[in-house]
Amino acid sequence: MTLLLERSDDNPHYTGPSQPLPHLPATRLAWPASQRRPSAALHAKLTVVDQETALIGSSNLTSFALEHNLECRVLIRGGPQPSEISEHIRQLVTLSHLRAPPATASS
């Protein structure tokens, strides 16, 4: 499992936890401030399972978002899109647009 999560180190407007889901074993990626325009936020929500299924949408997984917002997600089963999404993320890592965040004392 790979998680790409927003961090306050990269986005000063981000107010969420510094290490979401800390006990979940996963490879973690970040979008460093040096690789984005000022005030840009990580808003994408993508899930790819086994290169066969993709879930793409706007919804945040917070109680507020799920209880108060109008959110949308699209489920894609089969076809080339799930593996193309995974490849796109791999290319962003290869180009250093996405990187493993530095280790912290709490991780």
C-alpha cells in the first residue's frame, strides 16, 4: 500500500494530523513544497487496487465531509485506466515530483 498524504511541512494551510494513520503499514509519499506552486494543495483522492480497479473522487474521509458535504466518486473496474493511474504516480516519483517524506522522530 502506498499513501500520498498532505503535510503541513509542504502546505502551511493544512491543519490535519502530521502523520495520518501512523500505525498503518504503508509506503508514504509527499508532494514537497519545492515541487508545487505556492498555495497549491494536495486534493486528489485516488485508490487503485491490483491494477484492475480504481476509485476516483472528491470526497475527504472525514466525518464532516461524509455527513455535510456533497461528494462524488467514480468506480472503474477493468480497462486500462487503473494501471495507467498507477503508472502516472510511479512517473511522478521517478521525476521527484512526489517523494518519501523525511523520517520524523515519531515515525
